[in-house]
Amino acid sequence: MSERRHNLLVERASTLDDADLAALSEAASAAILEGGGFGWVNPPGRAALERYFQGVLLVPERELYIARLDGLIVGSAQLVRPPRNNEAQAFAATLMHSFVAPFARGHGLARLLTLRAEEGARGLGYHVINLDVRETQEAAIRLYESLGYTRWGTHPVYARIQGRTVRGFYFYKLLQPGGKIA
């Protein structure tokens, strides 16, 4: 018996049709329920999530990367550029709101999402990528560490999840060859 091969695709999204919005919202809801972040502890509902993702596409400083498993959107990540008035940190982008729905995990999509966002950041000329995660997101922490991210700090009161305070961990990665900032 052979294992079915899945079609994996990670791409930057500039538009989302109704079916893609619905799939992305469903995947986000599932990830939120499993503790996947966004700041939400409980899914806000499909309509709110659809508005949220439509809004992300309108923000010039944000790039939305989507992960597809057999054509269906099952995850996403956002690459956020610093505002124009922040010249001192204009060399660094931030990876935010990265998730893969629980039903689509185990295929390497989170790794592909992260690598694609890094590639996008490099292509835009960024030298550093920053991110932060809750201490409860153990798989994400392992992924980022395996990809060469350096944990540089801990926020002791980062988030409140179901009445419990959890820490947050801050990471960065140098993106240019030789780890230099020009």
C-alpha cells in the first residue's frame, strides 16, 4: 500500500476569491481553537475572519502568504514591513500570524511558509526577520529554532489564555549571506 502524495504550494496572495476566503477562515478558526495565535483565543466567526483577511490584502506594509494542500488553503503567514517613518529599523521585517490548520499539519507546510516569507523578505532587501510566539506554541518554537532563528528574549506576561498568563519568546534571523547588515 503506497502513501498518497499531496500537492503542496505556498504563494504570496494579492487577491482571494470567495472560496479561498472561506477556506482560509475555516483554517484560521481551526488553528485558533488549537492555540494557534493571531491574538484570538476564540475564533471570532467566519464573517469577521473574512473581513480580517480582506483587510490584510489592503495594507501596503503587509504581504499575505498562503499555504495550499491539494489546492485548498490550509494556512497563512504575514510578512510585515516597518512603517516608512521608522528609518532606524528599515532593514528588518516581521513574520506574524503564521499558522497551518491542525487537519493539514505534518506535511511541512509551516516550514515552507516560513522559508517563502524569508525569501520574500530577502527579495525586498531586508536583512533581518523578527517574530514572536507564545511559549505554548512548542511546534512553532522547534520549527523556528531548526531554521536558524535565535531566541533573544522572553516576555514574562505576554498573553492571557483561558485565565492563565503565558510567556512569549522573541526570535530573529539574519537573512543576508554571512549574516551581515549592510
